[in-house]
Amino acid sequence: MRDLITSTANGHVKRIRSLVRSRKERHHERMFVVEGIRLVEEALSHSELASALYLPEHLGATARGRALLDRLERLPGAAPTTAAILAQLTDVETPQGVIAAVSQPALAPAVLSLALVLDGVQDPGNVGTLLRSAEAAGADLVICLRGTADVWSPKVVRSGMGAHFRLPLMVDVDWADVRPQFPADIRLYAATQDASLAYDQADWRQPAALVVGNEGNGVSAQTLELAEPITIPMLGAVESLNAAIAGSVLLFEAARQRRSA
């Protein structure tokens, strides 16, 4: 058994804490933090663990946890710690027994047929959910324009449920950076509250990019100059849908049309 880490001055603790707290540090180091058995398993399959801390008694309680514990005990950057230390490194009410600092995957789309663009989406839960929906709907790329919540933050990573390891991401960019990445014939659609074009009347069978905007203000004025507005017609007194729900509805309409084609 390795020595138990009990001090907040330990290098592994300090490294993970800085990545949890600081967007600047995550982007400078090109690393991020994952928590829980499932996400650490994903990290071991797709990326490189720089540091990991775990509770042996917690992981030892299940067969899946014991299998992960066996792998961690063979890694030079992993060490056992206490529940008190782990609680200082996470904002979840019940720490999940393992936390790790990993390298950000550098993935590039083989083709660019369907992209999701996040234009100032602020809620981390919405950003993570949209990443999951984008992967499930077959998107090739997710682009986070400046003003969007940090895609590598712990809350987004938890909501993304592993999408970060499988989905190419382009972050902290402007439209000037984005447009050269798109095929010349791509159609840009912007999700809006009111538009003459309904989402299921748009042609998603061609190369397309969907833009989902800020929860309160919608897409930016610059986006509206570049993209065609589309809307989800709704009955009753509901004015709008949550950004993650609306984006998911639109992405799966694109997937439906592509399957039928």
C-alpha cells in the first residue's frame, strides 16, 4: 500500500485543486479534472492521468471499484488519500471516491457534416448536456464561442458524462476563427424564439451547423447576421424551452432526417 496523502500541501492535492478552481490554469496546462469511477475509467481509456487521488475503502466496496483500484495502484501518479482531503477538492455533496487530473484530448473531426455552436451558453449543466446530445446525435464537432461557460470545468465535465473524450471540441473562439473551418456549402441555423422557419422544415441532410444561444438573451447579433433563424413551434403558454432541451430537440431532428436520407 502506498503512503496515505493527508496534507493539503501535497503536490497531487495542489495540482488537482488548482485545476478545479482555475479556468486559466486548466487552459494553460491543457488539463482538466474528472471525478467518479465512470469518468476515471473513461480517462484511463482515452487520455493520460497526471495525478489521481482515491479512497481505497470506497473503491473496494464494489467489484467495478476494485478493478479500478487495482489499475490505480499500478500508476505512478495515483495515491490513496482521506475523505477530508477529497472533500476539499470537489463541490459535490458526496465525493465519489476518486478524482484525477488528465490531459485534454486533442481530437479533430474526420469530416464536418454536423456541428453544434454554443454562443454564450452560461449554465455548466446546459453545456454538458448539449455535449452529450451532440455526441448522441452524431455531431462531428462542438464549437464554444467566447462567452460560453468553460467546457473543461468540473460541472460541465460531470454533465458531459465522457463526451469530452470522444467529441472534437473547439473552444474560446470567435466567428472569424470558426468560419474557415466550415465547408463552403454549410448551412448555419440559429435557434431562436420566433422565426418563420420551423426546425423540422429546415434541411438537415446537407452539411449544417446549429447555433444555440445564451439562456436569457439568445444568440448574438453577429450570429444572426450569419445564420438563418429557426424555431420550435410550441403550444400552450410556454414561451421557450431550456437551452439544453431546445438544442437536443434540434440535434435529434437533424439525426432523424439524416437516418431517413
